[in-house]
Amino acid sequence: MSIRLTVVTFSLDDAKSEKIDAAFRSFMQETNYWQGKVLLDYSLMMHKAWRPVLPMLPLAADISVLDVGTGYGLLIDELAANLSVALYGIDIDAKYIQGARALSETLAAQDIFESGSQIEFEVGDICSIPYPDSMFEFTMVREVFQFVDDIDKATEEIKRVTKPTGFVCVSDNDDGLFLSYPEPTEAFKKLHRAIEKEQSSYGGDRKVGRKISTILSNHGFEILAVNVIPEARHWKVTPQDPERFFLLEQLREAKERLVSSNALSSSEYDALLRQVESEPPSEQFRFNARVLVIGRKPR
Ligand SMILES: C[S@@+](CC[C@H](N)C(=O)[O-])C[C@H]1O[C@@H](n2cnc3c(N)ncnc32)[C@H](O)[C@@H]1O
């Protein structure tokens, strides 16, 4: 029997979305794990662009949904606040899973979850998902493929845990879809290119967005929809701007990896970082778009 696409039409409850944002922002203030701060800041911004898209996903009441690479579980909390579904989130980073559990408990105490919704978080790798075959009607993978070295293994794993005729949604960035004005400085571009090179040396791919539909098709999924989620903003960067602060922290943290992978020498890295640190704050226009693909597992 094939899973019917009885897509529930739902609109997000804005008051609940505000409570979710507030809980995540206050968690971001409290945590000392700076990688966690970066992820929370980034996820909140990206998720805003996703909110209008959520009601278009193949969701139905009482199904089981897996979110692979869930981070702090923002997507899961938003779905549980609006639908009665069983939600499972896994992430390779135990600190994120610990945070995701704490955040969903905070939100449960505010009584924002739909009755009948259920949430579970577990540590797990996309290449070895800790659930049995055919457990989920719908598997989500948002901004995880770009970090994965064995994309074929990861795709086989999401296929294994999805029910025959069930759905997957894979979405990711692609550096080719990024625009900004003013253009980043040469120093910033050089550091960014070095990070891209270093990331691809262990299999990560910052241009994976354009490849998702082909990857899924090669693994036997029927491609049902291909779309992009645009996100654009204009803001005044101040010296205290959290995005600038997190970016500098990420660049500082990358030094050891960049130097040991020979992407840059230590002195080249130091000179580039000094230039980026001394760039005066300015106004910024930023455009980014994520590719989103919905696939269906064969019978
Ligand atoms: C950019 S974040 C996206 C988080 C979340 N999906 C969201 O959309 O808010 C990438 C996440 O993928 C997780 N991740 C990276 N490699 C993974 C792997 N091999 N298996 C599971 N999770 C992984 C990271 O720990 C991180 O939480």
C-alpha cells in the first residue's frame, strides 16, 4: 500500500513562533558553547525564511518524522507546536542534543506543543542512523549534506529509515547562490576560499545545493519538487554585531585546521585575519538561497 499524500493544510501559530524564538534567543545568551551560539544565531535567521515553506511539506497528522542533523531542534519544536506528529531528531554533536532536549522541555512547560505530538532527541550519525528500517513517513535533512563526507552512505541511510513510498526533504546551501553588497574584501574572500578548500578536503561540499536532486535520483528517489528558499536582508553592521562577532570567532577557530591542512601558512592566516578584524563596520545587503528537494522513496 502506498503512503497517501494527505497533506495537512496548517498555518503556523505566530504567537507560538514568537515563544520559540524567545526561548532559543535566551538559550543563546546563556550557553558558553560558542559553536552553539553560532548555530543558534544562524538557525534562527535561516528558519525565518523557512516558516512560509513549512506548510508545503508532505506532513499529515499522526505520522512519524525524522529530522537528521537537527542541531538544537528548532524545526522539530516548530512542527510539534503546530501538528500532532511523532518527531525524532538526531545529531552527531551530543552538546546540541543536550541543548535540544533542554529547549523542548522549556517549551513544553509553556504548553506550546499540540496534544498528541511527541518529541525524542538522540545522538546519531547520518551515515549510521540509530533507527530501524522503514520507521518514518517523512525524513528531513536541512543543511547537513554540506558537512558529510560519504554522501552516498548518508543517502542510503535516509532511504533505509524512510517507509516505502514515504517522503524525504533535503535542503542545503550552495555558495553559487550567495550575493552581497558591498562585495567582501579580498582578505575575507581569501580566508573564505581557504575554509572552502579545507572543508572539501574531508568531503564537505559548499556547492551541494545544486547536486541534491541528482544525488536523490541516483539513489532511486522520485523527484517530486525542486525549489529554492530565498532570503535577503539589509542591515547596519556595528562593532557589536553578533554576526560579525561569530564570523570572527569562526575564522579564529579555523586557524589550526587551515594551517595543518596547508590551506594557508600561519603568517598568511594571521595577516588576513588582522585585515578582516580591522575592516570598518558598514551597511550590508545579503542574499542567500537554499535549494530544497522533495523526493519519494520507491515502493
Ligand atoms: C547548519 S546545522 C543545521 C541544523 C538543523 N538541521 C537546522 O536546520 O536548524 C548542521 C547540523 O548538522 C549536524 N551534523 C553534521 N554532520 C553530521 C552527521 N554526520 N550526522 C548527523 N548530524 C550531523 C551538525 O552537528 C549540525 O547540528
